[in-house]
Amino acid sequence: MNTTVLKRCAVAVLVALLVLPLAGAVAEWRLAAAGRSAHPMPGTLVDVGGHRLHLVREGSGGPTVVLESGSGEAASSWTAVAGELARDTTVVRYDRAGYAWSEPADGPRTGEEITAELHAALDRVGAPKPYVLVGHSMGGLYARQFAQRYPGDVAGLVLVDARPEDDARRTAPLLEGVTTATSLPPWIPATLKTLGLLRAADDTLLQGLVPPDQRREFLDVTASPSYFGTKQREADLIGRTEDAVRGRHLGDLPLRVVARGLPQDYAAAGIDTTTGAELEKIWQDGQRRMLRLSTRSRLVVAGRSGHLVPHEQPGVVVAAVREVLTEGTTRP
């Protein structure tokens, strides 16, 4: 092959390397823009000082059920639960700063900041007090810190397959050297999203992270430009919230601990069967340890659910919340 042909091949490869990513990025921008128009903002933006949070308020009367999402989840993850509970009382679900419709925040994404912003937002929209807090996954830690900081405003707590405060400590030796989708640096999924590769391979890349029927909205709305960085900023500082709630008792606050009945698919995350079984044992033990947080606690097992209980068995969550609503009104 002569020099001229080699040069032409090199130029063709270079052009392909430049043009294909650009084409993917343009296509992703267009699809996301169209999808965002198809998913209009369902709630309102509430100023909490320097930025605005997106809140969706449904139902009427009190107490107000406040739904706190897990890591990377938005208000839409609670749609089924909120729609049913709105028959009984006021329900508020929201996007934390930097997620979906909410504006990003300049400050650190600590539990202290997050709970202060939520409390301010609830005050500004006049949500009837007291509140029954419902926290899923990492959101359970924020719900616990909220209950500790504002005890006079809280009538009950529901922890939905919530992250125990010692889970990271107890699992660290098992996960040493293991890389999973949730431990990737944020620039990797952000780049995949920008180039359209996350959308193209959503069945693989979002498996176990986002329910299939919510992936379009996730790609069009939730995964905003600030999303991946915000998610990492929360994860980096979650240890402070774990420290804040560790060893803190909630007295006689009505509490339901809703634990998943099906184990995680650890193999899909590249974790071997033996390690996966140990991780699941630690998680389930952590759920039961949280029963010690209150003298009025009860365990509920979502027998047909994995970690995404609000999506897979919303009725179990609804029933647990209704129990707490009843107990909260009869609390001594």
C-alpha cells in the first residue's frame, strides 16, 4: 500500500472518530429536547435560597406525606405511591437540587443541606404539618436526619429498603477492588449520555438502576447536565449523614421498615455469588437493626420486590404509610 493510500485511510479514520461522536451528540440533544417537551414539568419550582426545587403536591389535608427518593432518583419514581396516598391526605414528592427539573445548588450536598432545603420548601408551599417521611434507599438516611432535626414537625417515618448507616463500613472489605456501575466516576456516564450511547444501550447500562418503563423519562428529563455530578457529590458526603444518624434513637415515633424480599442481582454488577450472598445478608441484617430506632417499629417485607420497591410493589409502601398515618394521629 503506497503512502498516498495510507494517508487517505488515516484521514478517513480521523474524520470518523470526530464525526461519529458529534453525530451521536447532536442526535441525543434532539431526542432529549423532544422528550423533555413530551414530559412537561408536573409540579412547581420553589425558591429555597439561591436555587429552586421542583415539588409536586397532590391531595389535601394533613398530615403531609413527604417522599424522599434514593440516590439518582427523581420525583417520578414515586408516581404510583403518591397517586394512591393522595386519596387520603396531602402528598409531596420532589427532585433534590441538581436532579431532573430542580436547579443545581452551589453548596455541598450534605444531608444537613438537603434536609434544610426540603424543610424550607415545605414551609414555602404551606404543606400541612406534621409530616410523615418516606425515604427510599439513600433517601432513608435523609429522612432520618430530617426527623432528628425537626422532631416537632414529624409524625412518623417509613424506611423503604433504606440504606443502613453502617452498610458501607460493613461491606467495604467485601467490595475492595470491585468496580460497579454505581462506582464509576461521573464523567463516564455523563459522556455516554452526551454521545447518545446511554440511550442506545439502555437495556444493558441501566439494567437494575432504572425500571424499563421509566428509562425514557430518565434519559430525557432526569439525567440533566448537572445530574451525574450532583449524584456523585451526594455520594461523596453521605458519610456525614451516616455519622449524624448513627446511634440516634427516635423515641416512640411510629416507624415502618420495608425490606425487599428478593436479593439484588449482584452477578449483573460483576460480583461473584459468594460475595453477593454476604452482601445481601449484611443488607437484610441492616434492615432489621433499624427496628431499634423506635419503640413503635414494625418490619414489613416486600416479598416480590428487589431494591426498587416503590416501583415493583407500591401497594406495600402505601399500606405501610397508611399504618403510620393512623398511628401518628393516636400517638401519646
